[in-house]
Amino acid sequence: MMTLDKFEEAAEIVKKVILRTDLVYSDYFSEQTGNKVYFKPENMQFTGAYKVRGAYYKISTLSQEERERGLITASAGNHAQGVAYAAKLYNARAIIVMPSTTPLIKVNRTKSYGAEVILYGNVYDEAYQYALKLAEENGYTFIHPFNDEVVATGQGTIAMEIFKNLPTVDIILVPVGGGGLLAGVATLAKMLNPNIKVIGVEPAGAACMKESLKAGHIVTLPDVDTISDGTAVKTPGDVIFPYIQKYCDEIITVEDHELIVNFLDIIENHKMVVENSGLLTVATLKHLKCKDKKVVAILSGGNMDIITVSSVVQHGLIQRGRVFTVSVLLPDRPGELVNVASIIAKKQGNVIRLDHNQFVSINRNSAVELTITMETFGHEHKQEIYQALVDHGYNPKICMPNKLY
């Protein structure tokens, strides 16, 4: 059972392996939402995520014989690093089964702590089943990433730290995958203050907890579809489910495109890299129907590979109207390119790419297709440039790559 004594014990034990992540007040998001917004930056942990808390506390409770048999787990990445790091500190062998879709940075960092990594399946649930099979065949000790009261107790130590930093907190927002973090945080938060509101946040494409709470029992989704790989779970934990039923006030779901624009906001306003699962709580801030409340959003992790970062930034810039592409057909005569460039320059558009195709047509009055990608200040500025081209007799077309959502 998760008790106050166990939470206090866990808090003392995990101090040995965690970095201090004091709350960060956000002027930007507070102004945007009308609440006082604070972030709990678990993305700044040594392993890049909160998962080391539950992994280390769980391993600390095992017997020497259980550790010597070898530790195995399944994880989309952050729990993997937590187990690998904790196992290294206990000189125990660690075998980690990760979905084949796991970002490379999470795979490499897990290996860097000395763990053996096996890539299997496309989602966590498939990796989990394979890890159980290996555990049974080889006698390994299985460390569940979320469906374990001891692990959830370790994760719940986050709530204790939140209360120490902000005793008058009104709302805590918690990312949800399998439910371990939510169970731990919600249970301890309600023990410390029964009036606090704890809200779980899931991606709309992997809302297994919301569906389970609605049904009153564990529900397995037929599939999951989300860029939030850390919370791409089909089946929530049945062991920790009763805690969530009792202590969680609400589950909110957010769409993937909301994560993309909030990635930009966090980078530009707080200079932090937060992975998509950690951005769930940030995206939820604008869904809250309250004002003047003290809200803490847990940023659960920051492990993103550079290719994903690059892709999210580009998509975010397009969504925000900060980058857009138009094409125009020009007469094949000198000076037309200069005319178009001049129109864009007068409107302060910054051209970053130009494609000039003279072979699109044999009609010399519209023989050149000019495709221009430019930086703008947002959708309003983008529309001004578009209208300026129309006013000067051109017929610009916004290219399809900008219509991502």
C-alpha cells in the first residue's frame, strides 16, 4: 500500500540519485492563462526524466538475491534509463526491452549506463510482453515501469517536493501513460491536502486511462497513435488503477498538434527542451476553466533526439505562421524575380529558400514558377504578404506542406 510513511521513506532514499528540481514560475504561461503557472522541471534530472525516482526506490527494496538474478524491464525510454542507472549503482545486471520506435537518444543513453538493450515491437505493450517472457525464461527480476505500488511511491515523491516549494498549490497537472506517476502524485497530494485538484493528462491518440475511468475498469485500446512516445500505452496498470479512481479529479486529453506549438513556447520562453510526453501538461494549461489559481505542471522528461527536435521545430513554425511557402507563376522576362522580392521585402518577409523553375510551361506569359519559403512574424504578417502579392497582380498559392493540420 502507498502510505505516508512509505512516501517519506522513498523521499529520503531517492535524494541519493536525483537532482533538485525547484519550481519555475512562468510569466509567459501565467499571462496566457490567467493562472499562476509553475513548472516542476523533471526534464532537468540527471537521467532526463522523473523515472529514476521509482526505479531506484524499487531496486532499493529488493533483496540481494533478487538483484543478483538480473533486472529486466520494458520501457519507451525514460524508465529504461532510470532502471539502468539505478542498477549500475547497485552493481546489478540490467536488461531493457524497448520498442523499436524508441528515439535513438534514449537507446544510447540507456546503453551508456551499462544496460543491455533489446529492441522489440512497435509500442510499449509489445515490448512489455516480450520482457515478461524473457523474465520467466531466465529468472530475471522484473521492474514494472508503472504498475507497481513501490515504483509509484517513488514517483509520488514529486508531490512532496511541490508542496515544500509551494504549500498553497491549487492544481497539479500530471502526464499519464500507464498511470504510475499519476497514482503516486495524486495519492500523496490528497494525503497532504484533500482539497487540492489533481488532473491527469493524456494524448488523445493514447487515452487508455480516460477510457478505463469512464468504463470503471481497465480498458485496452486497440491501437495508439501519438507523437508522445513516452505515454503511448494501450493498457494502464490495474494495480495502481484504484488509487487513480479514488484520488484523480479529472483526465484531460490533448491533440498532438498542441504539443508541437508548446514545444516552441517552452524553448523560446524558458530555454528548456521538454519531450512530447512532458509537454502534455503545458498544452493542458489553456484547457483549464479556472482563473487566479496556483497551477503546477509536471514536465516529466526532456529526452528528445535531435532529428525529432528539428522536425517539431519546423512543424511548429509552420503551424504558428512563422514560416510559410507560396508559389507564383511569372512571365518569362527580366526583372520579375526582383519585383516579387521587392514586394516581400517591403512587407519585411525574410526569404529563406527560393526555387525558380523555367520549364513549368511553354507559355512565356506564365512560363516561370517561383516557389518562395520565408520567415514571418505570425499568421497576420503572413496574410499581409499574401495580400500584397495579390494586390500587385500575382496569383499566389500557399503550398501544401503548410497545411499539416
